[in-house]
Amino acid sequence: MNKALALPTRRDEAWRYSDLDAVARVWPVDEPDRLIVPAGERRTMTLLLDDGAEAVAIRDHPVEIGAGGTLSVHLLAIGGALGRVTFDVTLARGAHFELKAALVGNAAQTIELVTTVTHAEPDATSRQTVRAIAAGHATTSYLGQIRVARDAQKTDAAQSFKAMLLDRTATANAKPELEIFADDVKCAHGATVGELDKAALFYMASRGLDPAGARALLLRAFIAGLFDDMTDEGEHARFEAAALAKLEALG
């Protein structure tokens, strides 16, 4: 237990949009174990955050990926009063980090993902694809920073964040950030926040689909594909069932 760590404040950019009252209930959190992917090895991680309605879950993941190594992560964050996941990833030469995440919140939930991906050596690649859905008074947040060291030439990194707001009282925060010190790199990021397509809803209604069914279909399409490449069929089925149940609970 890290008892010396002070409670975060909103002056800390990584906690700007968090529910600090909820954080105070569980602070300080345990020091996380560092995940090390050895050189040349391939690892996968699945993380389903589906805690009870009043739970506070803070999951920190420091990661080191050795030369030529790969880590693929699938994340579904849907539960708890506060569900917060962080990744702090350092990539060696030729390493690859892949993150596919869905954040879904309703009522007064706060669901957040914070990533820092450091390309420390040349020829490493990273891909982050994040989709968020917020209903009621929920808040979803994605803060993603890509850092490219001075000698990390031939870096290829990308972030994509898209959020869907189902109610005017819901909130989606996005803060993609690039910090680049090398000159031969390919880095891209994009963030969009929108609402359900009214034309698509009207089209489905004209074909006899009820409003609730049309809305559910569009929401499923919005996060479709994030988990299709999961190699464990049992985990894939668990993620799909949890996501579907959460989308149906949005009303």
C-alpha cells in the first residue's frame, strides 16, 4: 500500500474529469505490479470492469514491452460509480501495443481511461481505438498521450476516440496528446463526440423497427468489431454478453 501518495486534485491533468469524492473512498490504492513482455514475445490482456453500482474501481497498469514484443489489450469498462483504468506503456525497438476499448456509462457513473504510451526506441508501433457511450448523467473520459523520444525514429502511432451522447445531461471528455521529439515519425489522433443519427433512426422506424430496437441496434454497431479479434472464444462471449446487457440497460 502506498500510504505516502497524496489524494489527487483537479490540478493534476490526469484526474481533471474524475469523481474525486469516489476516489477518496478507496485512496490510497495498492501499488500496481508492472507487466513485462519479454523481447519477441506476444501477450494478450482482457479486462472487464463490471463492478456493482456503488463500487469504486481504479486499475493501474504499468507495462514494458521488450524489443519486437507485442501486447494486445481488450477493455470493456461498464460498471461502478467510478471505473478508472490507466495504462503507462513503454515500447522498446520494434515493439507493438494495441488497445481496443469500450467505455459505457449511465445514471451518474464516471468511466475513464487514461493512457500514456512512450515510444522509447525506434521502429515501434501503437494503435489505440476507443469508443464511449454515455447516458443519463454519466461521464466518460479518455486522456491519451503518445510520447516519442528523440531517438525513436520510424515510430508509427495512432489514436482514435469516438463518443456517443444519448442525453443532453451526459458528458464525454477527450484529450488526445502528442509529444514528439523525433523527426521521422508517423503519428495521428482524432476525437469526435456526437449523438445517434436521427436519419438512421427514422429509416429504421420506417421499416417497422420500434424506437428502442433501432437505438439498441445503432449502439451495438457503434462498438461492433472492437472485440472480434479476441482469440479466446469464452472471453469473447463474456464481453459480448456484458456489453449487450449494458446497452439494454441504457433504456
